[in-house]
Amino acid sequence: MRQRKHAKIVATLGPASDDLATLRALFDAGADVFRLNFSHGQHEDHRRRLDLVRQVEAERGRPIAVLLDLQGPKLRIATFREGGADLAEGAPFRLDLDSATQGDTSRVALPHPEIFAALAAGADLLLDDGRIRLRVERCGPDFADTRVVAGGRLSDRKGVNVPGVVLPLSALTPKDRRDLDFGLTLGIDWVALSFVQRPEDIAELRALVGDRIGIVAKLEKPAAIDRLDAIVAVTDAVMVARGDLGVEVPAEQVPAIQKRIIQACRRTGKPVIVATQMLESMVTAPVPTRAEASDVATAIYDGADAVMLSAESASGRFPVEAVRIMSRIIAHTEGDPEYRKSIDASRSPPHAVAADAIGEATRHVASLLHAACTVAYTSSGYSALRLARERPWAPIVGMTPRVETARRLALVWGVFAVVSDEVDSVAGMTDAARRTVAAERFGQPGDTVVISAGMPFSTAGTTNLLRIAQV
């Protein structure tokens, strides 16, 4: 199946996409990566869905990536005597650790001592997705006396956000560790880490997974944006998680932050996913709003590797239509002459390393010779990633002897991953590339292909070879 688009689609699985026929339809409509959201569902639900994904993969003969999305810490208030309370603007309101006493209009328990440890007078607390705003006037290790800045009805167990404060809290909860252990037994390809605040959060996860799977840093905290370059440097990919990010920073700042994250990832050649509410109206409607179509297109014009569907494909009424429409938006945007101008104008200079030199040269040679496609022969995925960083006009065929690498590359912009045989010579690699390009209909006899690879073969991170060949 020839790829019709460069940017990829991440589709979340759930009750609306829970059977083999629907998964087949989602893949055929354009889904490249399937997300298992461990904030919902039981382990056996996720096992069954992953088994179905692998069945579709075998039927279609195409590598499919599976992304495990960890829930992360959930900071919530406790309960009220009457199920909720009305907080009046300007009124005092106390938060404390007394979970044995239910709340009322004057106080409620906040069973998170780590929040009190990080608070200072003047800090804001956002409750219920930012609908309620409290300003801290006085605080201690077990309480915070606040003033209601924006009031309203506050009900049981609503979420709490603390913008502008780095909380002394691991991004990995005990539940996350159990979920991660389970996911590793299933053979997942990527894991998304929630609540990332600092590079050390990625290092903590890396110590558990090594290089067995790719790590996606979900950027949803202002503290993470403050250390953006350091986080991008240590992760394998990034997700622009606009839900919580949109709660903790003013809405008008989110588009600029999104562009900044995409640019940082493109500079370093790390895949970046734009997520949250991309086609939200399609949870209940068969077509998106024009604003949603523009939102998806904006991410594509900026050069995002992937765009993501959440409730639209997991629990919405039109999961397949949502993927199909998102795929059409991507294809139409990439067909716009302004798209190529935008991608070229926003391209970053390569780094002074062999892999980037080969990547830039491959892009330039493919353009100069009007090559039918480029081929990145890779064991670890590194050659394909460095070439994708250059955003070449010609398609990228990522050839690898490792199915795990092929699946991981399903997330990467422009890469059509193919599992190939091991090679031990340049001639063998060239012949394999020619056969693959012809078999996958990326080129016809006589067409030029430009191949990048690393020698010695099967050694990660050694991109140092460029070869021109004809099909």
C-alpha cells in the first residue's frame, strides 16, 4: 500500500474502535500509529486491542506502531459533604490535608503534600480544567489559604493544576510502572510519558526501558517549556499535549508554544506529534468544523511528523471518518505549493556531523536528479531519522532488517518503512533497494534512487554512505 501523505496519523483506540473490522478500516483510511491510552481501560482490553493491531499488520503487510500512553500523576481535590460547593469570587478558601473531613464552601482537602511543599504566596491554583482559579495568600506544609479569583461550582475530585511551579513529584506513578511493565511484555513500540517537567523525568524512564522502545515526552507543563531544548535532547520524540498545556498557560500562548516545540524537534530531527482536540467535533458529528481543518493544516504546514486523534477515534461516533478526513486534510495541505515553500523556509541548517552531511546531500542530490525516491538503509532507524529531518521532496523508503525499527519508523514524517533482509555489502544493499523500490511501486525501471546508509552495516548511528542507483 503506497503512502499518500508524508505526515502520519496517530489514532487512539477505545470502545468505538474495538473490533478487527474497525481497525482494518482505520488503517486503510490512513492511521499509521495506534495509541493505547492507559488512563482508561483494563490491561486485558489493551492486550486484545494490540493483538488486533498485529493481526491487521500481518494482513496488510505493513509495519504499524503502537504507542502506550501512561496516565501520569493525577492531582485532585477530595470530596464535599454535598458533592460540591459554590465558590464566590473574592471569598477565602482553604486547602489542607484533612481528607477525613469532607469539604464545604470554606475548605476542601487536597491530599497532595508535594503541592504544599512547592507553593508560595502569590501562586495560582487552577481547579476543574482552569474553571476555578485560587490565589495563595498564605501557606505551609499542610495547608494553603487562598482567595477565589474566578469562582463557580466546584465538585468532588476535580483536577488541580499548579502553573509556574515545578512540583517535587516523579512523572512515573506506581500505576505507570505497572502499566509500563505490562506494555513491555506486549511488545509496544513507543511509550508516552505524561507530566514531564524536566530532563530528569526522561532519564528516569530511560533507566527502565533502555533502547527497547522509543520515548515520547508529553509537553503539557510550563516548566517543561522552560527547559524545552534540554528535554528534546534526551527524548526520542515529543507530543504537544495541548489539553493540560492550555489549562496552565493562557490560550493565546498555545499556538506560539506549539510552533516553538515543532521547530525545536525539527532542528534536532526528533519526531513531534500535535495532539488534543484536533477534530473534536467529530466525536458527535460526521464532519469537522472549518476551524478544526485549519488547525490540522497548520500543524502540517509547520512540519509536524504526526497529528493525533483522541476521543474522535476512541469513543466517538465516526472513528473511521475522522481518520479519513484527517488524511485528506494532510494530503491536500501537502499538495499545496505553499506547503513546500513553508517547509523549505523553516528548515534548520544541518549539524556538523556525518549523518547530517549525508542527509542534506541525499536531499540535494535527489532534488537535482529528480529521483523517484530516497532510500535509507538502517538498523536502528538513525539514517531514516536524519534524512526525514531534511524533509526531502522525494519519498523516503526506510529499509531495515529489524521489524521493531520498522514499526517505530511508522511515526516518522515521510518514511515508508519496509522490513528487509540483512545485507553485508554495498552491492547487496543496492540490489535490495532497487528490488524494494520496484516492488513497492516507488519507481519504474530506469528511475534514479538515492540511497543513504551506514557502514559497517547493522551498526547503529553510523550514517556515512550515499549511493546513486537506477531501478
